[in-house]
Amino acid sequence: MNFDFTEEQVMLRDSVARFIQDDYSFDTRQGIAASETGMSAELWRTFAELGWLSVPFAEEHGGFGGSAVDVMVVMEQLGKGLVLEPYLATVLLFGGLLQKGGSAELQANYIPKIIDGSCLGAFAYLERQSRFELADVATTATAQDGGYRLNGEKVVVFNGANADHLIVSARSSGEQSDEHGISLFLLPADAAGIEKKTYRLMDGQLVANLVLKDVKVAATDLVGELDQGLALIEAVVVEANMALAAEALGIMEQLNAKTLEYTKTRKQFNVAIGSFQALQHRMVDTFMAYEQTKSLLYRAVCALTDEKEDAATAVHALKVMLDRAGKLVYGEAIQLHGGMGLTDELDIGHFAKRLMMINTTFGNGDYHQAKFNALRYS
Amino acid sequence: MDTSFTPEELAFRDEVRTFLSESYDAELQARLASGDPKVYKQAVIDWQKRLHEKGWIAPNWPVEYGGTGWDATRQFIYDSERAAAGVRDVVPFGLKMVGPVIYTFGTQEQKDRFLPSILASDEWWCQGYSEPGSGSDLASLKTRAVLDGDEYVVTGAKIWTTYAQFADWIFCLVRTSNEGKKQQGISFLLIDMKSPGIKVNPIVSIDNHHSLNEVEFNEVRVPVANRIGEQDKGWTYAKALLAHERTSIAGVADTKRNLAQVRDFAKREVNAGKSLLAEPGFQARMSDIEIELMALEFTELRVLAAVASGGAPGAESSLLKIKGTELQQAVQSLAMEVAAYYQGVLPNDLSAEELGHDFGSKARQSFMYGRAATVYGGSNEIQKNIIAKAVLGL
């Protein structure tokens, strides 16, 4: 048993860390957030050149053939830099669905383009009424002329503003919340019949709501089996939750480090406020919250990598822990920075906002706790 | 012990309800919700003028200065009804902060000059307490006022000054002496914001909004006649004010209303075909808050009753401030949970209709700005120090 990273993983981690340090300062990040596209096409090319976009893909498509640990290593560093570029949306969601469920033809057509940076993807899964239930899909897919017609609405599509291709979940049979009857379709983002409204979220990402009206897709653009899409979505979302937790861990580390540093330098009553025991104990609590979250992240990653049966339980546990620990960490970071923590100028609030969005993505703590309870106690 | 209302009090409650529903009309509410600062400011002033005409602008002031003369019960009824109706509280800086200081410690000339315009909302006040280097350790403030004939010359900077950009006047704590304890060399000045040498620098806060500012003073000349009470005794006056401020920060009535609103949102929100409000986990989260709030409502009543029978709010106001702000944040946090993905929505891009969601953006703004409540008015850590010292004798 060991918790060491391989030499390759250390190199990967250091490569992302070096990039964040040298080329992705907070000011740079804020400049990108304020730009029209909310991401940097130039830096995305750099990601491709450095090989990061290839990490989870199979070697036969030019991928790195990485494991959950490799993805974790990258995401943790991206979290530290509050990176806005759509790694989750393009590589892990859009790419993940293709890798796990796409036909050989779709994989051959798209995965190399994801890897070389020329394809930006998005996964349109959420609907206004669906909240955290992945099976709650009202968008319909009707068989017609040897292909399908899609009708419905998708909301808060990550990278929906910039993606050139989408994978959309739609109901090809059954009732709105049935587990059976969900299918996934790949289509160009500018396909006829798609109306797009883009907007920004508090964490800086540019997302989109999509209205689909009689959008045509070919039968060959079905991702996975017809009506069997939910299992594929769930398999990708479990890994995405793990990846998001790694990003969150990077954020928590930054918040704790910055807060600790601030309390060592900020003086009130003629001493550094970090000398007050009441504050010291709270920083010990946030430190422990970070370590516990890291442990559950490792546990979830090991369960995933070894394909253990309790992987789902471990990921639910991780999301619950992350929710509680995240709130503690960003809450204390803002509070201990006092008035400064409330300014838009300082990075603390921006780390907090990203952590908040991560916590609600693919289910908040309460949602995962209910799932955990159902698995363990019923 | 009896907390039931008399027939007269019930009649008063009905009168409050009727007045608020008629006067806080849709046109006014639309202007208050405006993103245009000028429209917003004028709407606030218009609403306060309506309250003034009704004679209800200053429930906490003595009758002789233009207050209502309400007892604790009537003050409680008024505030509960106000909050339940979703009616905003008055801007505190003039009416709840400097007004009481002026009528308690000011000269007759100061009372005549300032109190009428505070009551009529003809002059907007802001508060100059915190400084970049003096937050929790307020008494370490360094903005200095040097006597020159019958004027003080003020130089320094104040920070976190809410709505300084709207203000006609600022009440300031300034250092007039470096002798003795740091609390002893502080004076309380009323400064005209139009004075040469004042510069207001905006600070955008984490709710993406501009309400906070830094106010710079560069050799600003202030008549000695604008000093409250004695020179170097300002800390005493400021402390009296802080207790009032803390009591009003608790905001129990508004939190009750906000919790009721979250409950309505949760009822509408559906997860797996079931109302979120019907989820046992959510119910437990909600009732944890509601139970604390039920207790705090009575704690506040106990403090109000004690104040009404002659006491000044003391260390109890620290308890109200801590618990009140914790509960405000708990409710704001719950609203974010209900909003789920939509908690991230910013106000500018899409309308609620286009977005398909109507409370995420508001929840986000309240939650983000709400983080300030445990910092301002003396951080909650400082309040705990006060209770430890003043109540527990530690």
C-alpha cells in the first residue's frame, strides 16, 4: 500500500503547477473572465501542446491513457489557479461520454480533435425542472427519416457558449423520470433549430440555455445504445464528481494558505491576529477539514481505479464531505479576512464562488447524503 | 409574564398593516429594485418621507425629538409587520446611529440643525468608523484632527463606508490626542461631505455591487461646532451608538420573513418528482434554523422590554448581533441550496423569464453581501470577547 504518485504523475502535476504559477496569475484569470468568450483560445492550445487534453483518453486515439489519479492530479492544480478553460466540459464530460460510449467512428472523429485542442465540447444534461436528478429528462428524441428529431430545453450548459459540438440527453422512450429511455446524441452546436442564450455565472464561467426545435440528428450520431443513456451518464458523472472534488481540494488548499498567511501579517491590538487562540483553533479546523476531504478524495479515486463496488458510495461520501468542508473553509477565509474578504478585488471571494458552484454541480451535499443513506441504511 | 396582545395593540397592528400595504406600493417597489443608483436613492428617500409624514420614521426616538413614543410591544409589532410585508427597514446611519447620538450628547444648536433633516430624510448620512488599519481594533484609529482656531483639520482615511457616494454628511471618529489610552484621544465629528479635501473611492464587493467605499480626508476643515460633546471623549459616545447598532443588526423580523420565502421556494422546487420541502433532510435543515429563530425572537423581546423599562442595551446586544447574523447567513445559505445551479446567476445577462428561474440571482446577492454581517458592527469575534468580559467576567 502506498499513496505515492508515479514519476509521470509528478511530472504532470508539476507541469500544470508551473503553468499556473508562470502564466495564470489571478489578474490574468480575471482578464479572461471579463473577455467576451470567457476563456483563452491561446491558452487552450497551450493545454493541448502540453498534453493535458489527452490525459483520460485511450492510447489508440492518441491519448495518454491516464487513470482517475492522473485526472485528479491535473484538476487539483487547475483548481489552485481558478482556471476558466473548459477542461471539465470538453475533456471529462463531452470526451468522457465519447470515450465510454461513443461508436468507433465517433471516437475516431472527435477524440483526436479534443486532444489537439480543435474541438470544444459541452454536455447538455440539465433541464429547468430536473435539479439534481439525471433521469429527469423531458427533452424528446423522436425517430424520423432514419434519424432523430430533438425538441426541448437545456439549461446551465457548461461551456455552452463556446462549444462547437454538443452531446445532448433526450428521452427516446418512457416517462419523464424513467431511468430507461434516455439517449445521448452528438451534434454541432450551430445545428439548425438550436437557439442559444449565453450568460455568466458567479464563478466566471460562461454558460448557455438551449432551446431545441426539431433539431435533426443522424442515427450514427447516437452516443451509446438507444434508451440506455442513463448508465453512461452516471458512469461519466461519477468520474466528473471525483474530478470536481480534486479541483475543490486545490481551491481549499489555496484558501487555507492565503488565510493563514493573512492572519500572520494582519495586526490588530498590536499583534498578528493569528496569535489569538480563538482564531488558531478555527484555522486548525479548516486544516483538518482539508485533510479529511483529501482522504475521502483518495478513497474515492482508489475505489474508482480498482472498480470496487463501493465506488458510488465513496463518491457520495466525498460530495457530502466536500459540501460541509467547503462551506467551512470559504466561510472562515472570508470571515478571517474581514472587510478585505468582502471585496471583489481580492481573490478570496472568487475561490469561494467557484467552490460554491462545484458543490452544487451534479448534486449538493444534501442530495448526495440522501443517496448515501439510501445505499447504506435501506 | 404575558406576551399576548391587548385589543389596542391588535388594533395598532391592523393600522400598521393597512398603512404598509397602501403606502409601500408597486411603483415604489419597482424603483427600489432598480439597478440605477440614482433611482434607488430617490426611492429610498421617498419611502422614508412617507413614513415621516405618517409620524413613524423614528420608532426608537423619544417623542420630544420626533419619535413615536411606542413601548416595546408596539415597536415589536411594527417591526414584525414591516418585515412580514417585505418592507425595507430605514437606512440606519441617520435614524438609528447618529440621530440618537445627537439627541443624547449634542448641543441644542446641533439638535436644531441636524435632527429635522434626519427625520425628513433630507440629508443622507454615512458612518466613518473603520480604517484600513483599524477594523476589530477600532480604537487604534489614526485619522487625525488638529485644532486650528475654531476649526479641526482632518487628515486620514475611512473604509467600508456604506453609501458614502450618496451621503451629504459623515459622522467620524478622529484622533485628537495620542496621550493616555488609545480610547481616550478620540473625538466625534460631524463632517459635511461637500468639504474640500474629501475623496470617495468606490469598492466593489463580492456581490458584484458598489455600496462600500473608502473615504479619504486630506486637510479637511471642520468647524469645532460640529464636534459632539467634549474633545477626546468621542469613544464614550461611539460606544453608546454601537450598542444600538448591534441591536438593530440582529434583524430577527427580516430573517423570519426571509425564511418563510425560502420555504415557499423550496415548496415549488421539485427533485425526482417530489417537493424539496417534503425531503426529510431539507426539513431538518430548515427546522434547525427556525427553532433558533423562535428563541432569538424572544431573546430580542426580553432585551426590548428591558430597554423600555429604562435600561440601555448592553452586552445583550452582542448576543443579538452574533445569533442574529448567524441566522441571517444560515437562511441565505439555505436559499442558495434551494436555487441549486441557479445560485450562480448574475443579474445582468438574462431576465427571469428568459432564464426560467426567478430567485437565484437575488439569493446569490443576499448570500454574498450577507457575509459582511458577521464582520461589520464589530465582528462576531469581538462580540464574543465582549460577552466573555462583560457578562462572564473572564
